[in-house]
Amino acid sequence: MEKRLTQISKFLSLVLRHKPQSIGLTLDAEGWAEIDALIANAEMPLTRAQIDALVETNDKKRFAISSDGRLIRAVQGHSIEVDLGLAPVAPPDTLFHGMATTTRDAILREGLRPMGRRYVHLS
């Protein structure tokens, strides 16, 4: 089941973060999509139970389901414009950024850039 959830997570990341149009899915301004439409348009067999299991067990908390249970969205890593409604907060004194060792020198030279994403992710 874990391998299947990984496949579903990759699919949801693609359509909810980058290319909803690839399956004819429409996101609202806050990045929400109707779960029924997602299932109907998916290019793979997909059930509501699988989506619920993925959202509940994903260790990176990549996805959220609306309080009424009808909608789903990715909560990080978008390359498309969405307003997640996150309030700005003052950052702590120390932040960490995960990077490949091959990008270290460029980051030290040029600083952090979001590249194809909307934001730079820090911890």
C-alpha cells in the first residue's frame, strides 16, 4: 500500500501544485479542487479512501482537505499562483535550507531563489 500511496502523492503533487490543467482540473484562487472532480479526471484508478489515507499519513503534510470534506489542495511547493492565506510571521534567528551539494556554491554566491516555485522553503 505504501508504494501505491507514493504514486498517488506524486500524481497529486503534479496536478495540485503544478499542472491542474493536465487533467482538466480547475483550482480556485486558494488552490482548492473538488475531490470528486479530481477522482473523475485522474489518469489512474483513485478512490476517496486512498486520498484520505494519503492526507492523514503523509509525513510532510503536503495536502489538506477542507473542513466540509469536499475539497483538497497542496499546501506547499506550488509553481502556479495560489493564495494559501498564510499570515506573514517574523522568522527565527536561524533558518535551514535543504539543498543538493552541487548547488551549494551557487547559493552562497547568488543567494536563495525560488527557481520554478513560488517560495523558498526554509525550516
